Amino acid sequence: MMSQEQNDLMTRTGPKDPCGKLMRMYWQPAALVDELQGPRPVRPVKLLGENLVLFRDEQGGYGLIERHCAHRGADLAFGRLENGGLRCAFHGWLFDASGQCLETPAEPKDSQLCKGIKQRAYPVVEKSGILWAYLGEGEPPAFPEIDCFVAPDSHTFAFKGHINCNWLQALEVGIDPSHASFLHRFFEDEDTSAAYGKQFRGASAGSDMPMTKILREYDRPIINVEQTEYGLRLIALREIDHERTHVRVTNQLFPHGFVIPMSTEMTITQWHVPVDDENCYWYAIFTSYSTPVDKKKMRDQRLELYELPDYRSRKNKSNDYGFDPHEQATQTFTGMGSDINVHDQWAVESMGAIQDRTREHLGSADKAIVQYRRLLRQEIEKAASGTKPFMFLDAAHARSIQGPATMDGIGPTRGWETYWMEVDVKRRRGAPWAAPVPQEIADKIPHLRAV
């Protein structure tokens, strides 16, 4: 049973909290690149409990600075983009992307006041459709060379969504393989050829069996959890008969991400980023190993559910997530429509703003959650003691973090252990971009190394 102290340790991410210190040692998604398109590229951002403002200056550089002006605290989110920075609308003080005050126009002409004034500022980089910020001290870590960062822009698509609860319970849904057989259960199967852009709606690799049928009919998976150099690998096995087993391979990417198969052609790499202790955003990069991503279709599909500018779900607690008792009786397990994001959102928001883990009763199906929490607490302690935590990467180590491999398909009941790797490698070999075969996979199936 978890203590309240342990729960607080893992869920609180403010500047003075131990988990907050850990999270500040990694690049964090701060906004989608799309959010700074248009004539006025300025957006307020709340990240890890800090109120900030993100902007793109006239030279195309990004700045992320404290939201309240160092002069008298006015809101810089209403500032003017001009003269190489963001100018406060109250007295005209001007700040550049590094937070340095450039002008204090109401002061005497020979005033040196601005030279000693600097707004708190954090570095920002653009990667795979997301603007990433580093809120920690010292040199930031290198990005791992995982698929969503290696693939060309044409083969990735980024999106986000707001969830009204703590980041940890939102993440833990993604490392819980058994819930999909219930929370995401559909009583009828659709034509899998119309499944583009939808999760759990296509056919599993190596078959024409819809994923919805597999989840519905085989609801007691055997779950294996392995430690990896990036976090955890989860393998969920659903035996169909003596000859065939459905294999689903997903990954926990430390500290707060996961990598899962979306279809035979795509993976989803998703992070659960604390806004504050009671809100988070999921940021996802969809990566294609075949044709370029149809970004307009993917975006339009998601904007049917999420409203701009804050990417909040149209289905939420205020309207019971669209719950329909007739639908629950006849079509879906939840009665909340066909979008699995809504199902997940209901599940985690219904736990409360911060789940009370002192009251839960975990079972064997929760083994990945147990292992992840142990890893998280261990790394929080490392960061608190001044030691570099897991996945704080230097450039050389970052190059070795590749993949990670994912798979969703039906293979042999005897021999599934190498089958899933062969499927993943074949997909990589056939990709139009240089999708690396992770070394640990190449070592285990050497006969594919030179294929």
C-alpha cells in the first residue's frame, strides 16, 4: 500500500518539489509549432507550475520567459512583438528571447537601468512539430535518436490535448495493457480499411482480424515487463489458440512518455506534461514508416474533439463525456463514443485531480505500473542528491537510444519472442527514411542484421 508521502513525492512537480527537480532535468513539450503560426506568435504557457510566455521574434528565434514583467508585474502575454523582442504593453519595457531587458523607454535617455534587468528565461528548440523547453539548470541533455525525432517532417504529425488531472495518472493509462479490453471495447467491428488515423480500429499485423475483436474476445492478457536502456518494455500476449497468439509490444519512455503501435504503419510517441499538479497536456508525435502522413486528415479528425486555442476536449466532465446509456448497452463498453481519448480522459479525470493511491488495490495486471513507480521514486532521489538521473543523455549516449521497437500483430504461439522483432525490423527496412534497427534487437536476431 502506498503512503500519502510517497504519492505526494511522485505527483508534485513545482520548482521546489523533488519530482519537479527531476522533471526540470529533461526537455519538456511547451507548445505545438502550430500554436505560434499566424500574425501574432505569442502564447501564454503554464509548465511545471510556472507561468511563462512563449513567443517567436522577428528573426524567427523562440523565447520562453517569465510571464509577469520584471518592472511591475504586468502580463507579457499581451505584449507587442517589436524591435527584436517582446514589449510590455504597460510601460514599454522590451525583453529579448534570452530575457534580457533591452529598453526602458519611460526612463531618462542616459539610464542604464535595463542592463541589470533580466526576465527568467528558458531555452527552446523546435523538433518534430513541437517546441521543447528546458527549465533546468546547466547544460540541457541531448535528445535521444528515437524514431519520431529521426523521421523526416513529411512522416510525422504532432498534436496535443488537455487533461484535467495530475500527470502521473494520465501517464499510467498508457502503461496498462489490460484496460484496453474493457475501456476501449466495441461490441461490433468496423471495416478496417477505414481505420486511418484511428487507434485500435485497424487489423493486427499478419492477419485480417480487427483489433477491436481481439481486445473484446481475449481480455486476460499475459503481461511481461522488461527493463530497457530507455525505460520499460511491455509485452501483452493474448493467446487465440494453440497456434496463434496476439502480441502487442509497447514502451515506457522515461521520464513521462510512452511509445505504442497505432497501426501496422504508424507509432505514437506520447508525453504527459505537467501544467501544474492538477492539469496536464498529452503531446503526441505520430510517426509513419510507409507513406507521408496525411497531416490535414489527422488534424481535422482530432479537431472534431479538441477545441482551439487550448486543445480542450468538447466531451468532458461538464457534459458527462457524452455518456449515452443506450450506447453503453448496445455499442461500446463506456457509452462515451468511439474516440478512445475520451475514454482515457474519463478514466483518469474520474479518479480526482490527484489520484489518492493510498486507497488502491493493485493486481498482477498492474505490474508495469508498479515497476514504473519504483523507477520514478529511485530517479527522484537521484536528482535530489545531485546525481544525473536515468535518461539524462550526453550526445554519445543519445545516439544509442533508438527505436524503440513496437508491434501489434498475430504471430505463432511458439516463437512469438522473435516474431515480433522480425515484424518490427521488416517495417524499418521498408521505410522510405533511414529508420534505425535498435542494437538490442539486431543482437537478438542476427540473421536480420544484414538484410
